[in-house]
Amino acid sequence: MSLGFGLSDSPVGMAVWLVEKYHAWSDWERFSIDDLLDNLTLYWMTNCAQSSVRQYYGNSYTLPPMGKVTVPTAIARFPKDILPVPKPWIERNYPLVQFSEMPYGGHFTAMEATEPFVLALKEFIKNL
């Protein structure tokens, strides 16, 4: 995992990596410079770059077979997410009770599309 070492070695390298990911995986214009600096500071001060990229590395090569999912499921699909999962696949593999097409947002949902995500979550909980 040389990427993790590189990100942990240089705050400039980490900044470039994070900005590129925010630009590629999100509605870039929704972020302020303060949002980006806050996130960069959190990653740098906690030295968590290596652990944050581990899941992407692991999921790139193998995914475990899915077992039967029985928990009621809600999906909020964001237009700028990395890999928008097709609704028919979701319906085949999950007991889908709510599917929400979000008006904006991507991979960094909590920071970029907080309000529509919270509204969809509240609706799901209310309907359980």
C-alpha cells in the first residue's frame, strides 16, 4: 500500500490527492476551501490516510459473495458518486423499501448533500 505511505509522508501530497478525489467523485463546487482544509487537517493530524484507502484497495480485487440480506433497505443514489449501482441489481439483492434519486451529491455525502440525505433517512425511519 505505497499510496498510504505517500499520503502520510507529505501534507502537500495528501492535499493534492484529496482535492483530486473531491473534484472527481463529487459536486466539486459545493465545497468551500474551509471544507477541504478541515478534511485535510483531520486526515493529517490523525495519520489515517493508510487506513482510509485500505478498503478501496481491497475492494478492487475481490468482493465476497453476498449472502441473503433480510434487513429492510433504503438506497440514496447520488448522481456524482463513484459507482452508481443499477436499481435492478439492488432490487435483486436487497429487500428494498425506499429508493431515492438524490438531486446532487456524490461520494462525500455527509459534506456535500447533507440535507437531502437526512430527509431521505428520516423518511425511511418513519416508514419502518
